[in-house]
Amino acid sequence: MSPNSGRRPLQFLGSENPTPDPATALFHVIPVPFERSVSYGVGAARGPGAILEASEQLEVFDGIDVPLRHGIYTWPAVDCDGDTRTVLDRVQSACARTLAAAAIPVVLGGEHALTLAAVEAAAAAAELGVVQLDAHGDLRDHYHKDRYSHASVMRRCHELGVPIHSLGVRALAPDDREMRRAHPDRITFQDAVDLVPSSVGEVLLPAAFPDRVYLTIDLDGLDPSLISATGTPEPGGLGWYQTLSLIESLASRHRIVAFDVVELAPIDGRHADDFCAARLVYQVMGIIARRSAS
């Protein structure tokens, strides 16, 4: 039996947003409790529910204004039964539906593999670039013989023909390094060693990087002092205000048309990680909404 059985369906900020309208909402939240290829810590399937639960405790004022006034609608969770490609097709359809409604998909994971489907949907509409905030390169051709592994998701995105710029990476596999060297014009990066010690808050994208951007946030990109409830936490990650500064910098020059927050693996009795993830989702909504209105 689901932990939410007998309760109303969870909505992002549902306590402040009792009657959301998908027709007028700028943000459509798409929960994807998908966990198939995680290789260390488990629990990512519970991530979307934990973020939605924690969002009930958020203040609607984000420090600048009230992103909620732009409308937030939460769809029922994507059905994650079936093989990986079947699930990804459902995610792609959900994101395509939202984009067709001129709204912004906000995908809550779940493991990082789901990002491929959301990028497929966004890339189908027009030229797209992907900005990846992550501790890992995720450019392996396969991991544990799985080409749809969370460790291969950026490789699959690269194969779609979209340029990728990563932020905060600090753990590279040989495949990651090889791909970077082989495709320096399509796979660019500002690693943690370039960002964290000097507190850099500006995203430096190639001049030809597309205006439309998909932002994928693997929560292990943040330092474990902020969020350690992920499958593979890595020391030396991005801090809170630095993360927000980087996203502000990105949004000031490019249009974020969709984003995801993935790889939260909730730990029972520890609410800080879930709340931090929910707060990050809301802060990114605020950044996007303010740029959309300007």
C-alpha cells in the first residue's frame, strides 16, 4: 500500500495552493518515482514524494517575490512499471504535453536516467542545450551493461545532438574524460575545482550555445553538507548561494524551458535534505518566473 493511500494527491506547495489550474499554471510538476539503475545508495524512487511532502512547509515568499503567483500544477506521478524505455516514453509524453501548453516542465526524480526523456521532449520543439549540475560526468557508454543507466544519461543526451555544459563535476570515469577530449566543442564544463575554491557564480557557456536550455540538477552536485541523501554523495560540491548564483547567471542569458531535480534518496527521520531539495525547486521556479516576466 502506498504511504499516501487515503490522502489527497500530493501537490507542490499544496497547503498554499489548494485548487491549482493546469491551464493557467506556468510550472507543471511531473513526479517520476523511477529507480532502476542506482549503483550505491538506494531510495531515489521515494524522492518525488519526499520533495512534495517537504514543499508543504515552504514559505511562499522566496526572498524576492512569490513564484507561486505564476501558478504551479502537479500532475499525478508517472507510471514507472515496465522496462526502462517504456517508462522514458511516458516521461517524454508528459513533458511534451506540458511544453505544448506553453508551460515549463519541472520533473522530480527519481534517478537521473529519466532526464533523457525530458530532454528528448524539449529538443523536439526547437534547438536546445543542456546544462548539467552534477558531481559526476555521466558520459559512460554503459554501466553494468545498461545503456540507460543513470551513469550514462549525458552520453545518451549527447547522442541526440544537443550540446552539454556541466557544472560542479568532481568525479570522472575514464569514459567521461575520453568523451570530453573527443568532443570539446559539444561537451564543455566548469568543474568543482574551477568553481568552488574561488566561489565562482557565473556560468560560462560557448558563444554558440543555444538560447533554449534544459537544466538538470543532480542533487549530488551540491555539497553533502547541504544534501547527503543521494545515492553517491561526493565531497567538495557547490554551496547554496553559489548554486543559486550559477542558475541566476544562466537564466540571465538563456531561456530555461524545463528543468529537473533528481537523485534525492530520502533518509527516514532526516527532513533537512528533503526540505533543501524542495526549497531548491521553488527557488529555481522563482528565477525562471522573474526572467520570463522581464
